Amino acid sequence: MPPFVGPEVAWFALSPLLVLSGGGLLLLVVGALTGRWPRGLYAAVTATVAGTAAVLAAIQWSRIADDGPSTLVAGALSYDAFAQFLTITILISVILVVLLTDEDLHESDADGPEVYGLYLMAATGGIIMAAANDLIVLFLGLEALSLALYVLAASARQRSDSQESGLKYFVLGGFSSAFFLYGIALIYGGTGSTNIGRIVASLQSSVTTGGDNALVLAGIALLLVGLGFKVAAVPFHVWTPDVYQGAPTPVTAFMASVGKAAAFAAIVRVLVVALPFYREDWRPAIWLLAVLSLVVGSALAVVQTNVKRMLAYSSISHAGFLLVAIEAAGHRAGEADPGSGVVALVIYLLAYSVLVIGTFAVVTVVGRNASGDVTLDAFKGLSTRRPALALALTVFLFAQAGVPFTSGFVAKFGVIQAAVEERSYAIAIIAMVAAVIAAFLYLRIMVSVWLSGESSDVDGEPDQTLRIPIGAGLAIAAAAAFTLVVGVMPGWLISTAEAVTTYAR
Amino acid sequence: MLAVNFLILAAVLFSIGVFGVIARRNAVMVLMSVELVLNSVMLNLVAFSQITDSIDGQLFALFVIAIAAAEVGVGLAMVLMVYRNRRSIALDELSEMKG
């Protein structure tokens, strides 16, 4: 028997992950051993850790551009532009969410390192999912992300709706992870390996010799159930409104940005990178999930009165758009010219992450003053009370609706273009109709903000002035600036993102 | 082949687990059913490891054991938290939010 030889580890290539997980652990341990730190220090440390990791990821990006993609740690992780792009997307989201969280925790007298440590751990899991080149590693990343998210959803321990959202998310999430795992086991049985590179090689030889593999097909079906749950695609979406409503608002923003980005990265790794030979089998399923998510998400969003629930349904409809991009990528997955589906997907993920955090940031600020109440009424007369905030919210809602000169338009246009290029006309038309229905929902919020008078208190007391905390204000300003800059000058982002379709496996 | 019997056993376990999650209203029973599904996956992995003659499956089973333990830890903590607040762990009574 040959002696065990450990794999070669390229430490510098792993540095974004190491900084994040190390920073998270250090924050938890040191935070537990010391007393309460001064206000804002936890958030500052977390943002610094995430920022450092983002800079390191940008360095990796330029190294990959020079040397080409490769795999790390004996083929466990891929070292390619797709992974680094998603890493940067996730880290930008972490920084923005951390800025919101400080005030929210301070308000409920719950300052502490736990939430920040969990953010960093969840981000580490998300990045591992985006970079996974082995189904075992993908599953470990998924669980690191999910377990942190379950706890985060329940992190407002004294509020019973937060507890409820945490337990609901946990039960359904654990169930879907089990489906996902069964799917991995079946694919392993069908191909003899969990490594994506070896799966592709094994399928290449078996598919060209003819015959479908029943184990792999069943595995794909189960994987789609698990992944569909994680991205909140209809019909696996039932948890979304409850969890989004009950979780603390900054955590909701985190789920909608980091959670979605990581889950879609996993879909790309599993379907587009690992199973291109089965694209004719999984593409119709993705088509159906996309259409259902678009229609059901948009239609149900319109009838809600709670703003967080509205945004939950709107995130389902956004998931539908992202699935349209996957469907487009499915037409030419694995070919030398992969089409623009995945490029449109990563641009959409970055744009959506930033603007959804911006939207939830405004909801955090407004919701706090209305004592946690985030019904549509809480937004009444915001334009007279806080014109700047109202303006920022308008930018975010226009972007979510896909109005030109915002990043949302660039993102939606890219997806529709990718679908039309692949002659998926039906799904492109359905997506556009769904966007119109969803626009009605954003208009409803805007009518509350701009056209309704001052919200009338029962006692006739004047509205207490709406205070915008520094952190939240910074996050809102940065997100609004990004949304507009990308909307007006999208060229640099699109040309950067075009590098992501060369995968390492 | 003998290993196929293990796959059938795993499928049966999986079905029992799924039934448990859907039919039970007690949160702890649901948690146990999820564990049953994870166990069926482990059985599958080890059986496939025998069939395909590769070590990956057994390695993966070890990871799944660790993850399952972490999941139970988080899950029971959450159930305890809800029980302290409501004196009940029936999942169908968790319906504060609707719409």
C-alpha cells in the first residue's frame, strides 16, 4: 500500500477563504472571552475582514486572468473567474449588511459578536459553494451557509416571530438538504465519483457510447428539489414569505443577497459545469421552475400588505428571472461557445444583491421608527419626512422593476437577451409580462411614499422624526450610487463578467 | 448482487423519513425523520462505494455524520427555544405569520 501523501495546498490562492473563516472564528472566540466592545467595533472588525478578503479575491482574479483557471487542493476547489466573481459579490453584500446590523442590534440591546461571526461563517460557506469542484465540498459549503442562516433567522431571540421563522426555515431547510444529499449519492452511484471533473469525464464516455443513466437522472431530479428550495423557486417557495417576514430585517437582506447568490452559483456548478451532457433533461425542469416562479412570485406579491412579505414574493420573481438565465445557459452548456446565460446570471446576481440590500436598508430605517411595523402604512408620507430616503427607495424600487438607467434594467436586459439568443422566445415573453405585473407592486410602495399624506397617529401626535443611523445611511448611499452607476455605464461590468464562463474542473 | 439490497433498504428508509416529515406535527419527531433520511443517504453512499469500488463514498459518509450531528445540535436548540416561549413544539401551531 502506498504511503498517504497529502495534497499540495496553494495557500495564497485560498487566502480569501482563510481570511474569512479565520476572522469569523477569531471574532467569536475573542468576543466570547472579552467583555462588550465599544459600540460599532464588532461591525467595523467584520467589515474589515470582509474587505480584506474582497481585495485578496480581486488579486486572485488578476492572477487567473494571467495564468488561466486551475483546481486547488487536489481538485476539491476550482480556481476560476466564476468563483472569484461570486466571492466578490458575496463579500460586497456582507459589508453592506454589516453596516445595517450595528444599529439594529444596538436598538434591541443585543450588541455582540455572534451575529457577525455567523455572517462571516455563512459567507465562507457561500464562497465554498461557488468554488466547489467536488460534490462533497459543495454540500459542506451548503450546510455551512444553511446552518448559519437558520441561527441568524432566529437571532432576535426575544421576538416570537423570529423564533418561528428560524424553526420553520430549519425544518424545511434540513429536509431539502436531505433531498440534495440523496441526489448527490445517486449521481455518485451513477458515475463512480463525486469530483466534478471526473463526473464529466465518466459521463463523456458513457453518454457517447449511448444510453441514459437512470441513477444520474433520478439524482438530477432530487438535486433540483434541494436547489429549488435554496433559491426559493416555486413550488419550493412556501417558506420564503414567513422566514423573510420573521427574521430581523438585516438578516433578511443577507438571505436575499448572499443566500441567493450562493445557491445560484451551486446550480451553475452542478447543472452547467458538472452535468452538461444531461442538459436536454434538466433544461425543461428549469424552464418550468422559472415560469412558475415568475408568475406566482409576481402575482402573489401584489396582494400583500406587509412590505417584507411583498419583497419576499418579489425575490421569488427575481429567482424566476435568474432561472431564465440558467435555462439560456442550458442550451449550450459544455460547448466551446457557452452563450451568454451565465454572464447574464452573474451580472444579475451582483446588481440584485446590492439593490435588495439597499431596499431592506430603507425598510430597516423606516420599520424601526414604526416600532417594528413594516406595513405599507409605515411608508406613508416618507417623501415629506425624509426626502433623501424616499428618493433612495425610489431608485431601488425602479431598479427592482427594471426601469432604464438603473442596474436592474441592465440585469434584466442581459437575461432576456441571453434567452432570445437561444431562441427561447416563450420564456422571454413570460419574463417580460411578469416584470410588468411586478412593476405594479413597486408602484404601490411608491404611491405610499410619494402620494399619501402624513401618516396620522391615533392621538394626533406629530410623527417622531425619522433618524437615519450612520451605518445604514452609508449602506443606502453606496447601494444607490452603485445602482445608478451600473445603470448608466454598464459596459465595464459586462466586459469584466465575460471572463466567468471558463470553468476549471 | 448483494449490494443492490442495501440500495432498496436505503430507498425504504428514505420513504419512511419523508413520510415522517410530512405526517408528524411534533418538531422532535420531524427532526428524527430528517435524520432517518440522512441515514438512508449514508447507507446509499457506502453501498455505492462497494459497487463502484471507490473510497469517495465512505469518506462522504463520514462528513455526513458530522454534518448531521451539527444539524441536530442547532435543531434541538431551536426547538428548546420555541418550547420555552410557547410551552408547545407542535409545528402546526407555529402560525403567527400568514398571508
